[in-house]
Amino acid sequence: MKKYYQHLLIGFITITLSGCSFFQKEEVKADESWSVERIYSEAKAALDIADYSKAITYYEQLEARFPFGDYAQQALLESAYAHYKSDDPETAIATIDRFMRVYPLNPNIDYAIYLRGLVNFNRDVGLMEKYIPRDESQRDPGAAEDALRDFNTLIKRFPNSRYAEDTAQRIVYLRNRLAQHEVNVANYYMRRGSYLAAANRAKYVIENYDRTPMMPDALMVMAKAYKIMGMTDLSADALRVLQLNYPGHDGVAKVAQTKNVE
């Protein structure tokens, strides 16, 4: 048994030492004689093989030595992408914001807005969730709301952008996801007996996420909540809209079974 633990300890030390050697970083430094084109080329080559740390270092050195011109602008934008791919959304967003503030007339502004949306789109996805997905409607909606705002800005300002088609698809997805989140919260309030809060959440879906699959569920929650609170006119209005637009939806029967507790 003692020999076993000795072997285990030796193995652990070996792994630890090899790990230390493995994580030693190669020093990345642009030669003083390199031109801006050479530094950019090295940075782009690193970016293309997903060596994001190396790419970021070269981009930073380029910007420090050659702060003006097209290469500096492109380096700043590409470094934002490298930070995004390095799972550093805060720095990516800050870099994008600086790019848009300093270079508002850059021809790639549409890409900057699109990239900002992508960063926010994936911002609340943790490492475990990349391998063990969970119901996305259960996540904090803050990042999704930011992404939706970014994508809407892109469509409004650059409707003919090369990124417009993908952006439009992401907008549909985000609206559905956010609507689902609001209905989940509304149902939570219903279970707790907070009927006014539930009705308000459902109303928010109706007003802000129309034409999403969660519309009938939101109408059902409204009709049930208002009926329980004795607001029969409002309940009848919500039920009427539900019956008219979603005939056969099981929410109609559920509203009928709901009793006024006032």
C-alpha cells in the first residue's frame, strides 16, 4: 500500500512539473525593425490558427507603435474578436465600444455592431453549459436583451449589411427566448399567488414580443390572473383575443376552469 502511494505521489509530481512546463508562455514581441505590415501579418497569422493570446499581444504592440492609420483600426477590431474567442466578453465589449467611439466612420462599423451582438449573444454561456446545455429561457435575460438591442441597431442602421441575414435570424431566436423567459416568470408568480405581477409580465410579452410562439400562453396567463383577481372585463378581453387568434388552444379550457378567489 505504501509503495502504491509512493507511485501515486511520483505520478502527481511528474504531472505537476510537466504542467508547469506546459503552461510556460512563449514570449511574444515584435522586433523593433518590423514594419506595421509585418506586425499585422504576424497578428493575423496567429488569429487564423486560433492562437488568440499571441494575436492580441501583437495587435496591442501594433497599436502602441503605430497608433494611426488603417492597420491600427483593423488591429483594434480584430483584437476585439480575439478577446471574444478567448472567452473574455468584458474586454471584447470594451474594445468594440472604443473602436466605434474613435472610428465612427470606419467602413466596418456594421461588423463591429454585429460582433458586439455576438459577444452578448454568447455572454451568459458558461464553460459547463457548452457541454451540458440547459433551458436557455432559464438564464438571466440581461445579455440576451443587450444582444437583441445590438442586432436591432444593426438592422436599422445597415439593412443591406452582409451580416443582416444572420442578424435577422438571431433576432427571431432572441425574441422567442426572451418571451419564453417572461412567461416562465409569469407562471412563477401565478404559483406564488402574485396575480397582478403575473398579469403584468404576460402583458409585457403581448406588447413587446408579438408574433412569438409564447403569445397564446401569455394571453392565457393574463386571462387567468385577471379572472382570479375579479377583473372580469380584462379577463374576458384576454380570453377573446386568445380564442380569436389561437382557436383550439388548451388555454381556453384552463381559463374556464379558473375560479375567482376574491
